[in-house]
Amino acid sequence: MTLRTAAVIGAGLAGLACARTLADAGVAVSVFDKGRAAGGRLATRRVETEARLRLGFDHGAQYLTAKGAGFGAVLAAHAVPWPSVTDRAGAFVGSPGMSALPRALAAGLSLSPSRTVVAVDRVGEGWLVRHHEGDLVRGPAPAAPPDAAGPFDAVAIAVPHPQAMPLLPVALATRLAPVTVAPCWALLAAFAAPLAAPDTLRPEAGAIVWAARDSAKPGRTAEAECWVAHAGPGWTREHLERKPDEVAALLLASLASLAGGLPPVLHAAAHRWRYALVEVPLGEPCLVDTALRIGAAGDWCLGSRAEHAWDSGAALAEALLAP
């Protein structure tokens, strides 16, 4: 049967790759995401301080690289080089923020943001997608029954693997048991003066494993010295359930020790990414039942790089399109 309609759950890189590949093949695609916009960890947070300073932080993925032609073409079309990452040849970022890249990739797609999918149900030879408005992780569970969309000929699930498991048929979900993904606390900080440090830091010890002068990336217009720092998996797991303001204070102290002190702090916040770094991948390009036309994709299929997410999403689309 020809694939005419498909639902894609998740609008990160894997979901966007899947949706674009399906749409390019003539499939009518509907994308659902619990966030307010496409992007997932390709995220930029905009902040206005009490002093009315406008700040921007790429608090998720810091830069992107490509080894293959497919993702390389995506970066060439929608991103710009970031020469400061001197130990990574061909490092790219979105401009004026990392979120610009997924916005470009989502252009023209039918995207339903702020929608948390709670179930996919088999109806005849198709699928119904049941969803609630809002992010159920951050907000209370709604009392009303979920809305339904569809039926769709196929469903592609492109979310972190613990969130994909309850949406998949049991035979597929059980195959995700070996996959592990580490969390990451991110610090978003702005200062009244430049830090006495290079644009990027990769400490070999301590809480922070990566720190970058975000305001030095190409196209940035932040009105202060902005930094993003990522804590390592071990430190993050140790402090996983602490309050964000407590984590921000701890990571500021760690950054101060790396930079030999800090200028006056204009803004400091912490963001927790529960599923940030793939430790044990599935080891396959995607997970799919071609007979039922349902599957899942993500960086957790292949590895920790953003390109792995893109390649996985494209592979799932090709599997669903196969006759």
C-alpha cells in the first residue's frame, strides 16, 4: 500500500529528518512536539534581565559537525562555521542562535507544537495519535481526555527512548532495554565584563566538562558576556534532583575556578537535560516494524553526535517508505 499520510512525534533533528524525507517523497506529514517550537536540544533561550539587557544562550547542543554528505549538506545550507572550536574541524552553529537551524528545517511542515503525545492506537490499518495540549512533564496531568489526530498510514516516534517505549508496540519497546543515555545540567550565565579565558574550555577534571563564550559565536547580538557550561554525566547524576538555582550556584563556582574568578554576574540559571549524551546506543539505524508501519528513531540508535540523530530519522523514513 502506498504511504500517503504519516505522523512524526518529536521535532528534534531525528524527527525533522524523518519528516523532511517523507514530505520530499510526497507523503502528507503531521509533526507533533511537546515544545513550543521545533528543535529539541538544538535550543536557544532568550532572556531579558531586570536591567532590560537582551541575552541569548545555546543551552543544548553547542555546535554541529558532519562526516557524511547528507548532514553536511544540511549544515552548509542552514548553519555557519564557528572557528573558535579549534579542535573540531568543520564546527557549525545556527545563527543568530542554534534554534535557527531547526526552524529552517521545519519550514513548510505541518507542525503542532505544545502537544504531548500520550498514546498511539491501531485503528484498522492505520494509527490514531492521542495528545494533550502542553508539556505534561512540567505541568499537571489534564483532566480531559486526550485529543485524537488521524488516522495515519504510519507513525514515526522521534523522542528520547524512555519516552518512546510506552508509545511503541511491546515487541519494539523491549528492544530498547539496553540503551542508556546520560543527563546533563547546563549553566546559562551572563557577566558584566569578559572572562579571562579562551572562547571554549574543555576541563579534564571537576564538575564542568565544557564551557563556551556563547556571545562570541557568529551572528550573536547578546548585550553582555554570555557563557554556557555543561556538567559531566557523573556530576549531573549526583545532583540530578537538586533545585536549578542551587545547581547554578555550584556551577558558577566551578566556572570561577576555571577562569580565575568571575566579573559581576548579571544572570545565572540552570537547565536540566535528562537525555543528553548517548552512552550505550541501540546499534541500529532505527527501530521499525515495516508491516505495521511504526518505528522509532533518535541519536540513541547510533551514537552521541547530532548527525547520528539526523541519519537515524532519515533511515526510519526510508524504512517506512519501502514497499
